[in-house]
Amino acid sequence: MKVAVLASGSKGNCGYIETEHTKSLVDIGMSCSYIEKTLRSLDVEPNSIQQIFITHTHTDHIGGLRVFIKKYNPKVYLTEKMHKEIDFEIKNYDYIDDDLIIDDLSIMSIKTSHDVADSNGYVFSSNKKSVVYITDTGYIHVKNFKKLADKDLYIFESNHDIRMLKEGKYPYHLQQRILSDKGHLSNKDSAYYLSKFISDKTREIILIHLSEENNDPQVALETLKNTLNKSNKKIPKIEIAKQKERTELIEV
């Protein structure tokens, strides 16, 4: 598999997953023009995208969906509850509530916990390699730990530093929403989960959806490194995804 994060943050999110026979997006929260330009920078033509997997329906995850599907008509995979929250027509879609196989790509959906009608994380697998994509969740249920363990690459939310959030300018009610079980993973929680999931086969972690107001890339990185060190775990590479700058195309 080949993987890249095209954009990550509160202004828009999008990931790219490629196998020998498939090309997919995970969310499309940036403008269609941004996605087109960024895909082409990877030598990927936008009309080659066959499907888009939706994690949930907040604007920073589907903001570019309407224009992109009208122009290129990829199949949209989402749940029925997500579909009901979208106020524009999607002609080419399918519901994803369980495991799915598309050509040489296997997809396992993982229920996440966010303040929407429904939300998913995903595990993408192909040719004995697996990528976890988890974002916008207040916690991860223990029943999913085994499903998320021992993967090659983790694309994983590390949204906020708790101290920065509590001492920042966000109003109290918004702080409580972010800190809740239907909010976002803090650096501390993200690091804890990753320390439980990764194994010797894990080659890389990409931290995503960092808050511009309530986080700092260096703080997120140090929190993760310190937690992994305490668990005697080491990762060859840890990367922080950015809002308007894609990562390199990673071969898993």
C-alpha cells in the first residue's frame, strides 16, 4: 500500500490510500481544487479516485465532498446515519457497517465516539500490510483494542494538550465538549492508546488533527515519545501531519 495525509487540522482533513488495484480517499474536508492539486503533486489524477470513506459528517471532513463527487463520481462509503446528516444528494454510495473487501483492499470499520449521529475509524489492509486511520473520537472502546493492535502504520488523532486547552481562550462549554467522551483525543490519551497498539512490526506513526489553538507539534511529539519510552517501545518514524501540506507518499 501507499499512503499520504493530504491535509490535517480543524480547517480540513483528507487521507489517501493506494493499493495495486484501488485508489481511495479518507474524508475530503478541503476544497476540491486543493485535493486536485495535492493529488496531482503525487502523480495521481483526481478522476482515478474510486471511493471515499467518510469518518463523520463535520464540515472539516466533508467540506469538499459535494463538488468532488459531482465532478468525478467516486463511490462514497458511509453509514446510513451519516447519510441522513448530509444535506446534498449523493448518487453513488454504499453503506459501510462491517468489514468490506474492494478488489485487493480490505476495510474494517471501527466505531468511534464523537458528537455526531455516527462516526467511524478504519483499518485498511492489503497484501499483508495494514494501516489504522483513527480521528475525531473521545475515546476508544476496549473491545476494539485487538482489532487495532499490531499494524504497520498508524494515522492517529492527537488533538490537544489538556493544559493548553484549559488555559486557552476557548469557552468552558467548548473545553468540556473537546474533553468529553464524544470529543477529541488529547496528546496523553493518544499516546496511551498507541503504546497499547503498536508492535515490532509498526514502522511509522502519523499524528493528525492537531489543534492550532490548543496544541503544539513538539508537545504532541514529546508526549508520545515519553509514553512509548515508558512502555519500552520504539518506532522508526513519527510524523506530524500539517493543515495545508501533504506528507510524503509512504510505502507500507
